[in-house]
Amino acid sequence: MIPAYNPVEIEKKWQKKWEADKLYQVNDDDPRPKWYALTMFPYTSGDLHIGHWYAMAPSDVHARFKRMQGYNVLHPMGFDAFGMPADNAAIKRGIHPATWTMQNIENMRRQLKTIGAIYDWSREVITCAPEYYKWTEWFFLKLYEAGLAYRTRAPVVWCPQCQVVLANEQVVNASCWRCNTPVTRKELEQWFFRITRYADELLQFDGIDWPERIKTMQKNWIGKSYGTEISFALDHPATKEKEIRVFTTRPDTTFGVTFMVLAPEHPLVAVLTAPEKKQEVEDYIAKSKRMSDIERLSTEKEKDGVFIGAYCTNRLNGEKVPIWIADYVLLSYGTGAVMGVPAHDERDFAFAKKYNLPIRVVIAPPNWDGKELDAAYIGPGIMVNSGQFNGMPNEKGIAAVSEFLEKKRWGRRTVSYRIRDWLISRQRYWGAPIPIIYCDKCGIVPVPEKDLPVLLPEEADFKPTGESPLKYNEKWVNTTCPRCKGPAKRETDTMDTFMCSSWYFLRYCSPHFDRAPYDSAKVKKWMPVDIYTGGAEHAVMHLLYSRFFIKALRDMKLVDFSEPFLKLFNQGTIIAQKQKMSKSKGNVVTPDDYVNEIGADAVRVYLMFLGPWEQGGEWDDSSISGVTRWLNRIWNLVLEPYETKSTDGDGKALKELTRLTHQTIKKVTEDIDAFQFNTMIAALMEYTNALSRAKEAGAVPQSTWNECITTLLKLLAPSTPHFAEELWQLTGHEYSIHNQKWPSWDEALAKEEEITLVIQINGKVRDKMTVPASITEETAKKLVLERDKIKAYINNQSVAKIIYVPGKLVNIVVR
């Protein structure tokens, strides 16, 4: 009688032993080559769901695989623990953010441990711990010293419900991403980081292996454009301003301007708006305040606007140009003004059609007959209706018009960027305090390093006032100026949580180092991260901010590398009920019940078998039973005694099983290395089936069978760590399977002796034949033409050519 497979009992047993033995504790002095494998750490929301496991289980498989390949693997875990939800919990539930957060961490840590990952919990990082955020504050001071942190008054996106500033990326459908309240805008004194100083370098991705779509998203977000800044004359009694400046990449179309568009928040709007247009303009401005910049720029949104009743002058042709406002123009991008050239811009064309504005062709399409265009023409052509530039190819016109404008001092060639400096101020309690003191005598004074950390006070009044609760804690706010020793006040805004996550990967290298944010020698050993896995939704926030942060630290001589993550892999999203999992949608699937019933290993395998990891998949527990049955089949296959039943005189069975074993090793190795977990699991299932057939036939020696089972268990170890460990012990092997060397394959032994060639006639499959794998092209063609079935299909037609694809097919082209 073999013991029954009890996954819950087995998993608890091995997790306890691995922890007691410190099996996965990472030794910095290990002589093996390092491998830093990092998965984006979770926010402390309270519970892990299957979506978290989908991100973490496959990445753990890859990390375990690298460990068995002979690498010293650092695969740490921690918690992104500051943020608005904790403040909201304090307001709604009357519980302190620290209490709420630490309770959540305790639960999530418990859940994470059930996954059976190789996390070294002695390196755990919690961003809300004073020993961590002390160094977040320290980094702020370093950025301030370097001129990369500054304070200014600026308009911000504001959630009136959460009473907090939002990043543009945190606004969805004109509403707050967390509470769905429509957003608005307001002006506040804010702290910024000069990420724009690194815009050009952030456009370079040399030496890193990142998905093209992430690189494209970052390039688009940075939005570097070469063009010309042009001034349009302004003569209005309500303002001393004499011009409106616009940036354009198409100065060759300037003669085609028929309207000007200002951002609704442009300071000129208030002074230029005609009295009869005031109410309409104010209503439109209020509407635009409820939208994020991303929504305003969306290509799917219909463009609308309001004429403000004022005009500027196109200096090139002397024409009066009506001034409109429209929300697709942003004050934060370029000059906050855009010239409308409807004949040669799709967005402007739609706008002009909607409001019956003139559409003047100034770049003639090929064979243009002078008639009105049915759509905007954005291709190359000859300049028309363009004064002295008529007849000039527009490509030359770009430079010619720019030179003319510069000569007249009506414009200048320049470069524009879409990206704006990183706003880090947050009006909330639960975040790293900004270490700044305000003194009436000395002005802005940074907190001395010796006084760090600036600790959050335990007492705070959590009310939705629109200001940080810290502002009302007089004992905390009132302090002494470090310079003049006079009375002063602390900054009451806290830092954006993305500040905390912009350097957490450095802290894992030496999490208990107390003389600096990290031990430089340890960072030199481990960084950069070799493989970083997580969601693509962080492309223009966390991933961009982390790249900026490392480049800034490099320039401050605090690190000696320029990129934090050498390779990036984005897993897809796991959904339930056709939607992404979220508590608000009521479709969250928690792993606990499944782990307690069928075990973590089965859940791990099922998540990997759903489909390609980068594409995601839908959770459907009705099909998870197939994985459970497979594991039980392996259990019985390994533990039930093998009996030799046949001598297999010619050794065919031995050759076939040996070949399949080496093929499986190769396939599993290459698939894990490429994060193709679903096909890796499929290969293991095929191998299991082949072993079952071999066991039934009993045609291979006992020693070969034992080697095959050993190989199978090693190949299973990264995916089903507890299951493989238990079978490894039960088959008499030395503890632990996870310290074993990864199997290798022999290309010669993995090579097929025979292959199946597909035979086509004019691209249609007509036959197949089994041939030696070493067959030559000449022999293959000869054998195909000699087959009776193929002769019948050709039937006296002439063979024009024969196409041979080695190892796959022969295609006969007949006429």
C-alpha cells in the first residue's frame, strides 16, 4: 500500500521544515553567480487574491529554476505599505492607519507563505516602517541638495471625496480610481522632482531587455517633439500680453491656420473672454476640470470647445484668427495653446467640421483639383495658399518657414516634451513625511540628516478636510528651525507612495543596514535586478519613476549603474466573470479555500496552465480538477513499484524513452527560461503519459526507470515544490530536491531518428510519410515522387518545382 497524496498535510510539513532549516535564506558570500529575481511587491490591501498568485507563482517557478541551475538567487518579498486606502480606513472605520496596515500585512504574509515560494523572509521590506522611511526621507534630502526637488504653486487634479491630490494616471472616466467620485482641479503649493531633466536619457533603453510596448508607452509619455515655437500677435485692451505662442512640428502649415485653441485653464482665457461668452466659457472650464489629462487627450473622445469672443493675428498672412478653448489642449503641454490647421490635422478637421470653421488647403495632395477635402491630408505635397512659399515641397517648407520666422523674430526652432515634473506632494497622513521645515526668518530649511527619521505622530485627527491631518497636530507641526533655532513649522504634506517603491529593490540587498539606505558593497553585488516581473499598468508610473531615481542616484555617485531592471516581463491579467478582479466588482477569488482543499501546488500548476503568462486568462475552478488528477497520477506512477515485463531485445523502447527524456528536459528548460509556463506544463504531462505507457510495457531496465523518475521529479520541483520534495524523500533521495542540480540534455540523444514529412500538392496536404531524420533533400523529393498516391494526384500534370522544408514538408507545384 502506498501512502495517499494529502497535499494540505504535505505542504504544511515542508513549509515548516524549509523555514526551520533556513533552506532559502540567501548568503551574500555564496561564490555562485548571482541572480536577482524580483516580483513587484503587493500593496497592503488586506487580502491576496488569485490575481496576486498569478503574478507570484510563475515568477517563483523561474527563480527556483535558476537556483537549481547553479545561481545564488535573491528572490525577496515585502509590502508597499503607505497610501491613501489606509487614511480612508481611518476615516471610515475609526481605525489607525498603522493598525489597519499591520493587520493587513500579517494576513498577507500568512497567505504568501502558503504559496511555497523561495522568499527569504529575513529580508522582508515594509515601506511604512520607520527604519525604511527614514531613508525615503534621506533620499528626498539628497534630491533637494542636487536641485532635483523643488516647491512651487501648481494646478492639481483633486478628489473631493478622498480629499487628496491624484496623479493623472489615477483618474478613470473623470473620476477617482479608488472611490469613483468625479474629480476637479485646484491650485496648491506642491513639491516636485525634476524628472524632466532626465527626459532624453529616459528615452534610451540601451542594455535592457524590455517589452516593446512598455518602451513605446514610456516614449509616448515623455513625448519628445522637434518643432518651431510661433508667436501670433495679440492686441487686446484687457491684457499687456502682445502674443500667443504655440509649438508645432508643422510650421509649413502655418498659412492654413483658421482658429486658435487655448487650454481651458490658460491664464489668458479669463481676460480675453467677451462678456457675452463668459457663462458658456465658465461652464466649459468647470466640465474640463472633472477630467484627467489622459482622458482629455484620448483619441476616442469627441473634440468640443467654446469660442471666447476674441482674436489673435497670424503674422504670416495678417489674418484675424478666432480664439477658442478646448479640453484637448493642456496647459501643462507645450505652451498651452494650439494652432488649428484643419486641412492637415485630423483632430482639427473634425473640430472645424463640427463648428463650421474654414478649412484651407496649404499642402496640396497629389493631383489635387483645388476642391474641398473630404478628410485631413497629412502626407507630403506642394505648398499652396502660402505666400512666397507657394510651389515649394512641404518638407523643405518646414525649414524655410522656420528660418523666415526666426529672421522676423516671430518664432524659433525648439524641442518640446509631453512629460512634466513628478508631483510628489500628498495631503494625507499615511505617507513618508517630507523632511522640510519652514522658518519665517530662514525660509525653506531641510531637516538635518541626524534628525531623521521625521516620525509620523501617533495622534492624528482623521477627517476629510482636504488638508493633511498632520496640519492639525500642533505639537508635531511646531518645531525649531535647525539654523536660527527660532520657531518654525514642519511640512505637513507626505510623499507620493511611488517614492517609496522607487528604491525598495535597493533595500532588499541589505535590509537591516542602519548606517545608510543600503550597504554599497551589497548593492554592487546584487544590482541591477536581473529579471523584474509585474503588471504593464505601471509603465509610466513606477517603472518610469524607478528609472529616473536610479539615474539621479548615479549622478550623485550613490550607485554605479544606470538602469534598475535588466529584463522586464509583464504577465497578463487573470479575470473572473469576464472582468478584472476587484472588491468593488465582487468577483475576487481568494486562494485560501483552494489551498486548504487541493493544495498550493495544484493552484500553482493550474495558474500556469491557463494559457500564455503574458496574455492572462480566466479563472474557472471547474477545470482545476484536471490538474489534481494529474498530480495524483504522478504520485501513483512514482510510488507504485516498477516491474520489468519484457526484454525488448532490440532496445527500441529504451531508445524511445531516452530520446523523450532528453527532449522533455530541453523543452521544459527552454520554456521556463522564456516564461512559457503553459507549454512547459503540457510537456510534463506528455512525459507523464509516456512514462505510464513505459511502465505498463515494462520494457526498460529498472535503472533507466529510476533515472526517468528522478528526472521527472527534478523537472517538477520548481512548479510543485512541496509535491516534488515529498516524492523525493519517499523515493529514498537525500534532502532536499531543491538543492539538486537541474537536469541537462544531450542534443544527440534528443534528436529524432525518424520524422514525419507532410506532402503537399499546390499547398494542399495530400499525404504523409515517415522517413529517417537524416534524410537529404534529394532523397526526400525522390521518395515523394515515387509514392503511388502522389502519382495519382499529379496525373500527367507537369511539375513546375518542388519546395522542401527540412524536417517538415515537401510541396509539389504542378501546372
